[in-house]
Amino acid sequence: MVKLYSKTWHRNPYLALICYIRDIFIYAIPFKMPSLVIKCLYGINSDFVFLVHPRRSEDVFRALPFFTPLRKFISKKTIIKIFNFCPPVVIATIKTPAGINGIVISSFYLPEMLLRKNKVTLKEARRCIKLSSKIVKNYSYVGLGALWPIVTMRGIGIKKYATRMKVSITNGHTGTLVSLALMIDKLAELSGIKKANLKIIIIGAGKMGANLSNVLVDNAGCLGLVDINQKRLDVLETELRKKNKNIPIERILRLENTNMKTFLNKYHFGICVTSNARRILRIEDLPDDFLVIDDSRPEAISRENLPANKIILEGGFIKIKNLTTDYDYGFGIDDNVFGCLAETYVLALDREKTLKPTIGNVESNNYYNMYDYFKKANLCLGDFKSGDNFISDSRIKQLLNTRNDIKYIK
């Protein structure tokens, strides 16, 4: 197992078993329970649901430890097959001071399973929607976390089913984009470099890479674009040139023999926004005194055995002050949440007065409205973390100042 955080989160096996029996019962009944019953069973009346999935099999055993004894008698491959037949499970509740509360639901599908067969994956997504609809109020929001936006065509593939089940889907990409923009602003402030002079390399030219590039194209000094697909790079560069023909753009087609360290070394920092079931970069691919924001889920770069002169930051956190939860997303348990979860929360808070859910592509107006709404709702940039380890502003500032030295950035 790859170590992602220093403290291992576990649930009580007996309580977890009782709760899962509860979830199976709710999933199986052909009608929706009254809200009073739901509150008795789950402790809250939920205003939203956030969908996740395990990053690896170890996550399942931590969330549902009563499965652990199976490992003594059954092979891992067989256990994973068993997981395929298990209905989704409620793994946490989220409570906020604003009274907008939520539930976290997880599938048992691992990343490699989600990415394998589209029809099977969409069927699993519908199972998650079915359980969600039994727990939340009618027309509440269901936010898609981790790989769920990718494998559901950014929510388009399950929108009709969700409407039929009286819930609304949001893929979280607008909130993620806001969180990354706030993070870049903070890094510019710490570095003492004007945002207009920052050289930023974006790893991944898919939808989120394109969204981020479009936000930065009028504000950054130079953009690097990395992808394994030449056509995606061509399309994205053409799109960006229409918005700003003067910004320097470097395209890097990532091949097996590509020396990533050489390319990365030209930039102040990198942002990884890929969606894959495997690691994208090795620690040795990173140059000295380099920082990467890893917004990929599953993680694109290992957090294990990082040297002091290299920093991997979790993708943009948003702090919902005094939020309480009992689930570890991989960075400890506190009031930091990913931008996609923050989007689901503010949509429930706003009730479509100002904001719209994100289905398909990010809309420019909705992005700016959400950026402003985060501030209005007293949501701010969260802590800098690598796994569940806090990274101080002073350490980041020191590294960025070193990176800005003439020997690196020219």
C-alpha cells in the first residue's frame, strides 16, 4: 500500500456493520422513508450528497473493517469481485454551522473498475443515485467527487436518471476551478511574484486542464501544457490563442522517454489535473525546489519519501469554518474540503438563486458567480497540506523564492 497520510483512519467494525445493514435496507425498500425516520437513522436531514469511491482496496477495509477477516481466506482478486455486487454505502455525515448538512456515499468500485466499462460504470452511478434519493430531500444536490465526473461524462450520462429520482447532479468542476484559482492567488502572494509574471505548467489537457488554462490565459506570464494526446494539446492551444494571442505557450507531448524534469524546471510551479488509475509523475521527475499542486484523484504523485526541497500540495482546499465530519478524504479530518464538495454545499445553501449546478462544461458566468459566492458565504482558501501533513506558508515561500532564482527561471 502507498502511504498517503501519517495517521490511518478506521471505523469501528461493529458500528460500520450495523450502519451498512441500515443502508442496504434503505436501498432495497421500494419507497422513500419519512424525513423523521431518516433523521433517526442517519442523525441528520441531509440537504446534499457527495459521491466518492475508494482509491484502492485498502480504503474499503478502513471504511468497512468487518470485511477484513475475508483477507485471510479469500484472494484479493476475489474480494474485489465481491465488492462489485455490494450496494453503495453511507460512510459519513457532514454538519455545518449554517445548518446545511450532507451525507457522503461511496461505491465499492475501484478506479480501474470505474474506468473499464462505461455501461457498467453508469449502472453503478445509478445505484449511488438511487440510494442518495432515498436519503435526501427531493431535488437536493448530489455532487460528484474523484473520478465520478469523468466516468459519467461530467454528469451528462446520469442527469436524466437523477431527474427521474428527484435529485440534481453537479460535477463539481466549477468549485474545483474556484479553489485552484484561490490557491494560485495565494502562491503568487507568497512568492512575491506578480500573477502576470508567473510561469505555470498544467499537467493534463482534458476538461479540467482546459478550464484552468482558460482562467489563467489572461493572467499568467507563461503557460506550459502537458498531455499524452496530441489532438487535445492542439485543440486547447487553438482555444487559448483565440483569447490571448500574445501569451507564451509551450506544449509538451508526454511520451515514455520524455524528460519531464527538464520541462518542469522552466516553471515556477506545476498543477496536475489528470484522471487516471495510476501514478502520472515520479518523485524523480520533479526538479529541485519544485512545487506541484496535485488535484488528481486518485493521486497522480506519491506523497511518500518526499525530499525537503520538493512539495506536493493537495488540490485546492476550501475551508468551511467549523464544519464537522467523521470521514477522512486522505488529508485528515477537519474543516477543509475539496472544491467539488464546496460547490455541492454552496448550491444547497444558495438554492439556485444565484448559482447553477455544473453539468458538462464549466460556464464562465457561473464560475465568476461562484467565485464571488464563496466569499459571500465566508468560504476561504483552506490549509496547505500534503496528505494530512500541514505545509507552512513560510516553507512554501522559501521554496518559491529559491525557484525564482535566475538559475531556474529564465
